[in-house]
Amino acid sequence: MSTNIENEIKNLLNKFRSETIPPEDFKKLKSGINQLSDSDLKNSFEEEWEIFDDYKPLPQDKIQALYQKLDKKAHISPIIKVKKYWLQIAASILLIMACGLTALYYIQNKDMKELAEQNIVINSGEYGNSLVTLPDGSLVHLNAKSSLTYRQDFGHKDRKVSLSGEGYFEVKKNTEKHFIVATDVMDITVTGTKFNVYAYENKDFVEMALVEGSVNVTTKGSTHKTLSVKPNQKVTYNKLTGQLSLEETSNKVETAWLTKELSFRHEKMKDVFRCLERKFGVVFEISNQNILQDAYTGTFNDENIESILRILKMHYGFEYSINEEIITIE
């Protein structure tokens, strides 16, 4: 494009922008713009773009009067072509903004996803038990030396927790989203119910005892087995043999750790010792197995295992020794 044509178009554009352009010059501007290539047109409008913010549109009657004097069939009007160029610039700006917003959304979405995938881990203490309220309103009582793990977005897509140790679950009913308790050897699936899970990693068995509702227990590994469990039944999985068993239970032994008071009515001593093991996280080694068949009636409301052992010692006349978590009865 020659310098003369470029200067002439700039002058005509100045007149157009100041609303002083006569019909004859408007025709020249129209003809000159339609002769330009896209690249030349871009160069011509670079300066106009910066100063055109102050442009005030012509009154509609004036625009109509100007159009009536133009040959509308000849070429596209300069207003339309100018607007087309501005729309291209605007589209480019919008594209940059859209890309920026897309990148921002991607980063924020990635951060939110990473945050949602982070786990919340709740550990109970060495003694006693802890109460956990999950985001869906379900309650979990954790026994000593236990941990419960669930994702930050628990309840959004599913309701799944992982348990190590022992926990008593009071699950909020939701038929659309099952509640899953995962242990190292089996998964327990429910909609709303109450049950106890015993799943210490250092023990040779995992146990689920159902108090209310119904659950399905599915083992992991190469051989999947599923059992449907009813209230007052418990499932026991032997880690050493891989055997899965279902049996009736009163749930007394399985849930005794939840209360401060341990009450026994003609219970065999083997069940008394089992309750104490569950409640205090200890292991009994008993040299005289005959004592296990004796019946015991009594109530313990002491949280101290040694106080309970002293009472049993007076009743049965045995001796005991404690080495960390192992209690030997002789």
C-alpha cells in the first residue's frame, strides 16, 4: 500500500470519527478500504484502535441518509468491515481471556481434585475409646489403638472408610450411597445399620458382628466370597487359613468395650477374658485351661485392667504378670 493511499485513508477515518465526513468522502473511504488486503487494513487501523474508544455512533437518521446515497450492491460498507476488524480483535482478546480462564479453571480444578483425594486419618489413643462423627452424620466409636481413614470428599460420590483396629459403626441410612468399611482382608457394605468391626493388623482374624440392619461382607484376594449377615450374627475371617465363617452371637462380647461397665451373669471365663482382651487391647496367656470353663458372675466398672485382675485373683487364687500387652495367668 502506498504512503499516499495510507495517508488519505487516515484523513478520511479522522473525518468519519469526528462525524464531519461528506457523502463523497465516505464513498472514497468505502472504496479505499475494500481495496486493501487484510494485512494492510490491520496496519491502517492499529492507531485508530487506540483512539476509537471515544467514538460516538452517528445518529440513526444520519446513517440512514448516508446509506441511501451509497450503492449498496457495490461492496460491503466500511462500517461493517471496520466492525468486522474490531470483532476480530475483540475475539482475539476473548480467546486470550478464555484460555486464561480455562487455565485458571484447570489449575483450580486440579487443586480441588488433589484436595478431595487427600485422606483424613483419625487415630484413637492408647487407652479408652473415641467418638467420630462423619460428614454424613454417621457415628464411629473407635477402640484403643485404632485408626479410621476417609477422603476429604467423603459422601460426594461414595461413603467409604478404612479401619485398622476396632470400631462400632452407627451408619446414617442412605439407599443411594452405600457405606463401605474396608479392612485389609474384607469389605463390609451397608446402607444404614449398626455393627462392630474388629480388624487389628497384628491379629490373626478379622471379625464383623451385626447389631441392627443387614450387611454384605466380601473378602478380598484371589477368591472372593460374599456373605449376607443378619442381626445377632457375626462373620469371622481367619487370616492364616483364609476361612470365612458365619455364626450366631449375642454381641455382648463384641461390644463390651463400648461401655465403662462390664457385667457378667454366669459367663464362662473364656468369654470374660475375651471381653477384657477386646476392651483393653491385651492378650491373655493362660497356663491352666480348666479355668476357662468356670462360670463367673460379677460387674466391673473400673477402666484399669490391673484392678480387674486383682478382683479375679482373689476369686480364683491365680497369679498374673504383665509384659507390655501380654498378661500371663498362672
